[in-house]
Amino acid sequence: MRISVKFGAAEKESVEVIVISLFENVRKIPSELDPLNKALGGVISNLLQNKDFTGKLNETIMIPTYKKSVPKRILLVGLGKATELSSDKIRQAAGTATRIIQEKKFKNPLMLLHKTEYKGISIEDVTRTVVEGVILSLYNFTMYKTLKKEDKTAINNFTLIVQKKDVLAKIKSAVKNTQIVAEAVCFTRDIVNMSGSDATPTFLANKAKEIAKKTGVKCRTLSRPDMKKLGMGGILNVSRGSSQPPKFIILEYNTKKRNNDTIVIIGKGVTFDSGGISLKPGKDMDLMKADMAGAAAVLGTFKAISNLKPSTHLVGLVPCTENMPGGSALKPGDIIKYMSGKTVEILNTDAEGRLILADAISYAKRYKPDAVIDIATLTGACVAALGTFTSGMLGNNDELKDRVKQAGEKCHERVWELPLWDEYYELIKSSIADIKNTGGQYAGTITAACFLGEFVENFPWAHLDIAGTFLVEKDTPYIRKGATGVGVRLLTQLILDWKKLPDARKKRKK
């Protein structure tokens, strides 16, 4: 789909439908809409006065013009109360309107940005949230469906019209950059929604190679012999029960500009998680095809960054494997050894994500990173603690955690911090090895992060647990049921906003 921007008068546009957003309970329509309202014989102002349209968030009404003006239809969508406006409400309204347009099968809609700046929300942010709402709401996973011709509802061109020439350049730039990120989110959603038999470790490695075709991105993949040489005890042992070969993907962007900060992003890539010998219950096991949502988010971030071209040196590490209960599978009670020499007692083979992430965190130190962020569908305990509206965040550096939080607020992929105190590290001590891979009945999200923290050295680190946010169970205004693509917008925003991190080499505190 093409998104274009133009300057013009809404009442003179020859389109199937034009979208206009309004606040709740406005007594008088904005002056910018006067020409259109007059061309319609005052129908918009009459609707507001008679309260046939109140402007509540995501409320809509379609108005046929019957040739009183050039646009054939007006679609009003509510923004909610002006005093409660947020970027995400703009995003929701844009998504809600776009879904209706798609259902009506209009091919070339137009949206009027009659007000391009609100208190606390810039022109660029208004545009960004509108475009995100449009593109993300149109996503529909149909890879495995047989669609009839009449079922296809593609929008060919979505036009944003503004009534001030002086903002045109800023809006065009914001549209271009936002479309890149939103399409990367959809790319990630596709991968996460795919079946585990299709989205294998080899498939993810091939996707990474495709991304590396962009200028400035390099990719290499480690196979089992390479991992053995390095002593990657986590991924090698987790993969033992699977017929699918494990892969360790290494992506690198902007390798020549080493004077900039180096950020390493790590994504958990368990392409199907049966639990291994500690077999999961059958109910909802189908969702475990998506246990590589962290890996997909890293790939999506690289897809976006490779087009946006920030100055930061970015490294992506993606350990990929299945976790299956084969005859050679890892067993409870086994002891595994890592490249650092650290030994781990396996109490539960279903606590496998932390095992492969530990390999990646250890590998990251060779880049002398200024920051490391890992993202993973790691613990059901995170869903129990925080629900499905926020991801869990833990880490060892307050400045880094604050930046992650700010990026999450900006794009509405919010995070909430949990503690990582010394007492929690005591829970993963083992009597027969250095540490064990579970910490007992309580604080599962925290003890999983403690396990990762044992492999972190003197670099700032943040861990994001997306177990509650990687999918939605029903449609929302701009996310269809299924994978959300969470992490792509957050990580991309973090990287685009990046400034040198102070005290980057400060030794971590447990």
C-alpha cells in the first residue's frame, strides 16, 4: 500500500471516503472544517448538536454526501476527551477508521489532518501514530487461507491531506520513516504467526540473510560444529531432542563506525517449545510456535534499522532451536557447562529460553557493548504478575532501563520494572553446580532474569519479558488476533533516540 501526503481543500477532493477525527462532546466544529461542513449543508455540525455523533474514542459514523460535495462519503471517528488525548488514542482512532474502510472495500481513502499538533504531541508524532494506526490495523495473516477474489480487501493508496503548506515536508518525512517501521512490525507478525514446522531455525537464518542484503548489514550463522568449538552449552543441550539443527544468527549493522556506541540486541528463538522432557500440557501448546517472538522482533528491528540508517553500531544475536522430547533430549538432573566454564543444574527442561539466551549474552561480550538488551517470551510468571498490557523489564543499569521505558511509552509498547535484588540470586544457587535453571515456586520472572544476570559482565544490560504481550487473543483497534510484533517499535525507537550512555562500563550490581 502506498501512503501519500498532499496539500489541499477537503471539500474539493474526489474520493470514495474522507476520514475526519473529532474530540468528544465538541460544541463547535474546528474552523478548519467549516468549508467542508458548509459544502455538506451543515450536516457535521447538526450531527454534533443533536448528539448523533458524540466523539467518544473509536466511535464512528459514515455520512453519504449525495453529491453535495466531491467526497462521496465522510467517515467521522472519535478521539475521546481532548483533556485525555494521547498518541495511542490517535493511533486507535486511525486504526478503527481504517478497518471500516477496509471492510467497505474502498480502495483509495483520504484522511484529513485538520489539526496537526496537539498539546504535548508534535506534528511528527501525530503523523507517526496515524500512519502506524493505518498500517498496523490493515495487517491480516492469510498465509494458510484459501481466499476468494471477493475476500481480498487491499487498499491501493491511502492519502493524508493537510491544509498548511509549511508542515508538508515534516509530515512527508514522518510518513516515510513510520511506514518502514510499521512494515517491519508486520514482517515480524508474519514470522511469529507461522507454524513451527515452517518457521524453523533454518528459516529464521535465511530471513536474516535476506535482511543482510541491505547495504550496511552483515550476517553470519553458526551451526552445531561452530557452537561446539565455542562451548555454547545452552543451545547445544536444548536442541538435543530435535531433528531440526540449531542456528546461532549474528547480524551486524554499521560495522565501520566503531566510534559510536555499540548496542547488542538478543532475541530468544525457540521455534517450537514442547517443554522437552518436562512436557507442557496439551492445552494451548499450539501457541508455543510463537516462542521465537523475541527472535522475530530482533529480525524486524534490523529490517527497520537497515532502512532508517541511524549512526549507532548495532549487533543482533539470535540463538534458534526447537525444544523437543526426543530420545537424546536434555533431562532433568543433567549438568551443562557454558563457554565461561559456569555449570548449570537442569531442574526443568521447560526453562530452556534462559539457557540459550545465556550463550548469546556470553557471546555479546566480544563486542565490548555499551548496552545489551535481550527480549524473550520467557516466563508465564510475567503474565501472572503484569497481565497482557505491559512487558516485564529487569536490568543492572538505571539509565538504560529509563531509556527503554521512555521508548516504550513513546510507541505504547510499555514496560514495567521488577526488582533484581541480591536475595533473588540466592534462589538459583545449586548444591551440585554453580547455579540451577529454576528458582522455585515464587518470583519466576525475577529468578529467570537472575539466571541471565549470572552471565552478564561489566556492561549495562536490560531484559524484556514479553510473555504477556507477544500476542492478543482478540482484535484491538490496530492489532489483529495473533502476534503483535511487540519489541520492534520499542527497540527501533530506542536505537533512533540513542545518545552515548554515561558510565557504560560501570560494574554491575546484583
